[in-house]
Amino acid sequence: MADWSRIQHQVDALIGGVSATRSDQALWTWREMVRHLVQDFRETGTPRVSAYTLFDGTNDEDVESGAIRLFGVVIDNSQASTDAHIHTFNTATVVEGTTDPLAIYWAPANRVVCYAHRPIVYSAAFSWSATTGTEAAIEAGTLTAASGVQVGWVYTE
């Protein structure tokens, strides 16, 4: 079974990376939810935590080049005045605007949000990018790249 104690300090650091003025109790509740999910699904993979990565507004961010199981994400969009969408991809060779995302997370402007869920399986690789725009723009594929969004992930490999 995956050893949560191995990454607990990294998850705490991820949460601690959000300044006190932007954090709230939801982050600590999220931490406990992710811990339970990793343990309840009896994960055998190695648990990992990615450090906050600041999206530069151009290229996708490659997190892992192999298969993973994603359990949670913390998104810091607190410095932006526009909502962002975090797109995740099951490939390390993303073609922006062409590659279909496996999941999309909403990041409201001026907020830090966190999501915990049953594992999402990325069988080939794990990459992400950030965009801004409306739901209609998502469906039409006419989004623009967002910059200044910071994201941290919890997963097993």
C-alpha cells in the first residue's frame, strides 16, 4: 500500500506555499480527503507531490512521462482577475488547441481552489496547461492561454 507518511510533509509544504491571506480551512480539509483517498484505494504506487508550477502562458507543463493515478490538485489563481481552466492531458506531447484534455478544472479569479477525487488514470503521461475563456469558448476551442496560475498535484506512479 502507498505510504502516505512518505509525502505528508510535501503535501503540507504545498498547502503552506499558499500565503495565509489566501488560504482557508478548505485546504486542510482537502489534505485529509486526499490522504483518505490514497489509503482507501489501497494504492500500491509511489505517492508523489509536484511543487507549485507557475504556468507561463505558452507551453504545456509536463509533470510525468509515464502512467499515473491523479488524486488531487491545488490551484492558485488568486493573482488573476479572470477565471482560468486547467486542462490535463494523457500525453507528454500536447498540441495546444488540438489535443483533447482528459479533465478540466475550474479556477475562479482571485481564489485558491482545491479538488480531491477518486483516482483519474493517465495511462501514457501527465501534462497540463491553463486557459481563460467561457464554456462556449472551451467547446469551440477558441480559448486563450492563461498565465500566472500556479498548480500543485498529488498522484501515484
